[in-house]
Amino acid sequence: DCDFDFKHMVEVENFFSEHRRLSGLFFKCKNLQEQYEKLRLLKSFIKKEGEWVVGTLENTEDIELNKETIIELIDKEKSRLSEPLCEPYDLSSFKYKNYVTELITPLDLKQEGYKMGHCVGGYSTNVENGLSRIFHIEIDGVGSTVEIGIKTSKDYWVGSGNESDKSEKCFNIKQHYGKYPEKGNLRPLNKNRGIAFKLCYYLAGKNLTEEEFIESMNIGDNKWSKWLKDGHRTLRGTNTYNVNPLDFEFF
């Protein structure tokens, strides 16, 4: 009298083939129908919380897979992931602060990745090591995610790549993607991009000494605009977008 059929068997098999480490949690089930019911329960939490729930279960000792256990694991992981990776920047005097949210916990990044449909959820190390900061920008219901480099590393230099362009401190756009509610690594709208550029300028002015600011920006030679390439490419794969935020008016 149940509604279990072949398509449900296929769904269970496909999930197991993608997440083999979780298959052991289902072996205690009496039959395929019970496996499917537990899978639907798990997928309901994945839909609500994000794919990171799967990773949490994959790294958990043998447990009884039920609603109470999953909720307990999620709450425990959220508590662990809610520890700040850094002190947030002071944006109180930033003109466009109402459009910008800094993401400073692993949970913030995981939820951003789930919402926006890209891989920023794995960028905790960059933030924790002081190499970059991540921000969500949203204007008129359209969101984007920007990674702003604040310090260069040995394997990532901003500028043209010449030795003279290397600087320990910087405020450059490493990546900027998203056009939420669409998902994926999409080119942001120009309003989002304009705020990202001005955010770089604001952070540099607030956190660098005057000498560091002049040296890193070198505005007189227009070098800073080169550092603000935000990674977007044409269909031919050529990065063509440069802008000086001092000339970028969007409101």
C-alpha cells in the first residue's frame, strides 16, 4: 500500500553514489522504502541549511539518522562555525554601508556560498590568515560577493606582476561574482561593482598610513585602476574592464 517505486530506488542509488561515506548511515534501515524516507528527511535539512550538512554527517561517528539527531548535529556545527575569523572592519562612515555586509565567520561564508551558488564557503582560510576579506553587496534585491585582498601572498601578487608592483599591503578586488537571485559565478551589475570599488578605496584610506596609501595606490600613475580588475571576462576570455573608482558614479 506504499507509494514507493523504481524512481525512488534510483534517487537513493544516485545519492549513495555521490556521497558514499553516508551510505553506512542507511544500512540499518529495514528496506529501501525506509532508506528513501530517511533520505527525504536529510534532503529537507540540506535544502534549508545548505550542502555543508552533508559534510558534517560525513565526518560524524556512527549515529541513528533521525530528525532529532540531525538537528543536534546542525546546532553543534553552527555553534562551532559561528566563531569569528577576524575583527570586522569599521564601516560606520562608509557612504554605502547599508548595501554592504562583511562575512566574518565560517558559517557566514557557507551560507553565502549556498545562497549565491558559488564556492566562497571554502574561503575561511584566506580570511583567517589575513589575506582577504569577503563582503556581500546587495542593491535593489540584486546581490553579489566580493573578495577584497588586503595583503599579498607569495603565490598571489596584484598589479602587473613586475617586481616593482609588489606590495605587502593592498586593497584590491580579487574576485567579484554574483547576480542573485540568479546563482553562480555571474558578472555583477554595475551598481554592485561600483560599490565594491569604492569599498576598496575606503578600506585603504582607513587602514593604511598615508605613505602606504600613496605607495600602494600610486594614483598619479593610475596604477590603482589596474589593481581593480575584478576578474570578469568576455566570451573570448579577455579581461577588458578597468575603472578608476574616483570617476565611477552610479547614483
